[in-house]
Amino acid sequence: MAYLKTQGTRVVESLLLNSRYGPMPCKDASMAEDTWEEASYPVLFLGQPPLTVKAETLTEGKALGLHRVGGKTLAVEVEVEGSRLLSEEGRALWAGSKMDAWAELTSYAAHNLLPNWQAERRRAARRNA
């Protein structure tokens, strides 16, 4: 989990976020989700400065954000490749109230970006098959 500062499509700075669970999601899927929520909520939803562990360059991956546009809050996903965003505006996941956008962003992160959650879901599907 990293906090990105951007200018246009250029990633200026990348900082690993901190939480009481540590800087990286752990093997337990529910704790990985809690880690992401605890580290990202104050930054994305409340606009507080990030609690960081260390500076690190993110060379590829996906980033999520909340943006205020025309009275609505957009939940967006952007792709990072070689310290650049593939598109400045990203892909809109949701447009609506801030709380709904945050809920959508959290759900999207859990189901699509946290690999431990995905692995646990696959294990559960195999057990139930």
C-alpha cells in the first residue's frame, strides 16, 4: 500500500503507508483488508497526511483514489507503469456521495486488489466444490 503524489501522469513520490498491522497486508485475508482500510481511510476519506513507513518507488501496480468532481465524489482506479500513470483521470468505479464512493472503493480493493483475499476466496471455492 502506497500513497502516491502525482503531477499530471508523472508519479513524483511514492510512500508506503503504515498501520498497526504493519506496512504490508499479512497472510490473513480479513487482516489484510483491515490493514488497507486503516491505512487508507484517514488519507483518502478524511484528507489527513499519510502515516508512512518509508519512501519507495512504485514502478507498477494499481492505485485507488477519491476525487471530488461537480458535486459528486468519484472512486477511481489508475494504473502505474514505470513511475507514470497510464491515464491521468483513471477509470471511474463509482460516482455519488463520499460515503458511498468510499464503500465502493473498499469493496473494490478487497475483491480485486488484495491478493490474499483472492487466494482465500479460491480456496473456499475449492472446498465447496
